[in-house]
Amino acid sequence: MSVQIDALTEEYFSSGTVRGLPNKLFIDGNWISAISGEEIETIDPGLGNVFAKVSAAQTEDVELAVNAASKAFKEVWKDFKPSKRGEILAKAADLLEQQSDLFAVVEALDTGKPLAEAQGDVSSSVGALRYYAGCADKIQGDSFPLGDGVFSFSSVEAVGVTAHIIPWNYPLATTIRGVAPALAAGCTAVVKPAEQTPLSALMLAKIFEEAGLPAGVYNVITGTGKNAGSPLVDHPKVQHITFTGSVGTGTLVMQAAARNISSVTLELGGKSPIVALADCDLEKTAEGVLWAIFYNAGQICSAGSRLIVERSIHRKLVEKVVEKTTQLQAGHGLRNTNYGAINSKEQLDKIDSFVQRAKSRGIKCLCGGHPISNEATGKGWFYAPTIMDDVPMGDELVQEEIFGPVLSVQVVDSVEQAGEAANCTDFALAAGVYTQDITHALKLAHEIDSGQVTINDYWAGGIEVPFGGNRKSGIGREKGLEALSNYCTTKSITMSFS
């Protein structure tokens, strides 16, 4: 670890907090307390202790933020030189990289994930800022060949004020994933981070401010979904909503957007399959399965939560995965372990309820299957990495998103059955295929209904690759050049010379 991380870690464990954390709303370039004066607590999942407090915004605070964003869009940002927008985003990327240790420590504390995972989140966020910085001056229209003395062309313009509702599992990365293309396109943003993980969005405000972003272009309102999130997505001045979260809440967001005819990008639930065919590399597949489900303790929308395996290799592959699973070491995120905490007690209880019901139905638990505590402290919210074997297709372990470290194994007898099993849920976010046969790989990639399919490397891809789901997994795509279309509208202009 770096000297700064060591110092921040020592500071945290001796004082119970980190100095200088933001605790107010960021609206129109100013740090202000919520009008009500109310606050919400931020809890370290690794210990179950409160380590910070932030302002709790309500409707009147949301009104201030949206009006500031609307004013900044009309008066400053929509006509800002695109190359200058790119320069600001690039400067923000440099500043974030320079402060990466601080961001990683705070992200680990806020989410409960291991420090190494938090460092990866910060690094990918830096990359996302740089990617969209390079896009800012490359958003352009087209011309249409009408002939007969008529000239027709299109202008690509920013939609206006955008709302960003951020989840608690990847607060920094998800904020930047939406905000960076929005700002590059000329939109302004109001961000509502999850109440469990409010700090990185606020810290990012300091980065943007130092990078020279005009006041009102980026605003952050912390608070609950009911008091801050709902009035934000209901606001008539919000032209686009980017939401990542549950299907139930996503449905409500879409209903709110419909009332104002606002567009939406929804990244919702997942129950993503990993298909392991008989000819796969067992060692590589086992390693891929391990991290597909147990990275961030399974708290990932696109986690590989279902292993669909051909019967001939079922026992050998599952035994390898179980062996690797027993080597995971749970502990506080700042203690350099490789397996972190569950973000909240509520989520921990939800995960355990799924597993206990499955056991009562007679489904075999190969490992885990119960809450655990931090061995060093006896505190925190942890769940043992769990593998449930030979789960029937219609079982809730297969059909419902658990959002935790629970792998459900489905056994099939052919490539055709594997494809059917992969598509057996209402979700269609991600999928992985492990095989040495390129024909089978491409056949399954074509047949599996999902927003993205990876072959022989579950987490392959990056900011350059469009990401999103089909069916109940969402609408629209984030990342890549395609994400820019969320924040743009096309205007056609036609002129006659006759």
C-alpha cells in the first residue's frame, strides 16, 4: 500500500473517521446544508459503525439544484466550446488520479469492498473521464442527399438537465459512467447518490470545481430516495434520467419520467448465467466463476450468479470452484483482504433469507450458507461465499436476483439445453460462455438474450464497450460511444435554394 493509504488507514482506525469529508449539498457551485437541517448517517459495513454524516436533501433542496442546473445549461454549458468541455473533463481525470488513494479509502469505507477493488473502481473512473473528454468535440450531425436545390443536415444537441440516481455498490464508477458523457454532450447534471454511499459523488464535486467546471453544471443532493430521489425524477425540468438499481424502483422512475415525457436509461437487475461446456478449460473456468460471483461479495447487477454446466464436467468443475472459494479471506476493506462486506444489515438479512428458504426446500449447500463476522473484530456485515448445487430451473434461487455472494448451479446435458437454461429468467443483462469450440461460443452468444456476452473471460470489456440490459434488466446502453446518445437530441434542418 502507498504511504498515503497507510496514513489514512491509521487515521481511520484510531479516530473512527477520515478528516475533511464533505457533509453538505453541492448546488450551483456552493456547499450548503439542507434547508431542513436534517442529516443522514454513513456507516462502514466492515465494522457496522457510523463514520460520517451528510445533509439530507428534500423537495426544496432538489428545486434549488434543478433550477441551478437549468440556468447553467441555458446560460453557459450548452454553448460552451466542445473542446473546452473536453479539457475540463481531462483535467478532472488528472486530479482524480492524483487523489486516487483518498478516493479508494473512502470508497472502501462507504461500500465495504476490499481496498484493491476500490482502487480498481477509481482507476476505471479515471479512464472513463479521459474517454469522454476525448469525445466532447466529436459529437456531430450528418447531411441528407435530397437534391433538387435542397440542402438538409442535422445538428446534434444536448437534451438539457439530466438526473443521475446512483446505486450503493459502485458509487464513484456509476456516477462518472453517466455524468461524463452527459457533460461531454453539453448537458448539466443533478446527482442523487444512494443514501448508504453518498461521499464519492460529493468528493467528485471538489474535483470538478478545481478542474474549472462552471457553477451549476454538476450538482449533488444527498438524501433518501423518498425525500430527494422522488422529487428529482418527478421534476418537469429534468429531460433525461439515468438510473441504476432494482426493477421495482426502476419501474417507478420510468413512470415518473413518462409524466414529463423525459427519456430514461435504466440499468436494472440481473441473474446472469455463466455457461461452462464440456470442453472448457476447467482451471480458467473455475477462476472466472469465482470472481464473477464473489467479486464485491456478489453485489453487482451483472454478477455471474448462475453456473450452467454440462453434466460430464459438473462435479469436477464445481469441486474446483468450491476449493477456490474456501481460500477467500473475509475482512475489513482496509485490511487488504480479498473478500469484503455486505453493504447493509438489511441486505445481509435478505441474502440469508434466500439461502435458508432454499435449504428448507432440500437444495444442497456445498459451502457457506450463513452470515459470518470479521474474524479480527467480530463486527461488520459479512456473508460466507455460498454455492447451491443442482438448482431446479424454476426455483427462486435461479429466477430472482439475490444481489449477494450466492452461486446457483444448474446442470444440463447439451449445448441446446445450456442455451435454454441461460434464457430461463426475466433478466437479460450479461452472460459468460466458457468453451474451446468457437462454433459453440458464437452460437450461444447469438442465442442468449442479454446486453453483453463474454467468452472465456467473464469481466472482459471496458469503458469502450456499450453496457446495458434487455427485458427486465433495463433500457438503453451506458459506456462506449453509444452512451452519448442518451444525452443528445437530433435536430433536422432543411433549406431550399429554389
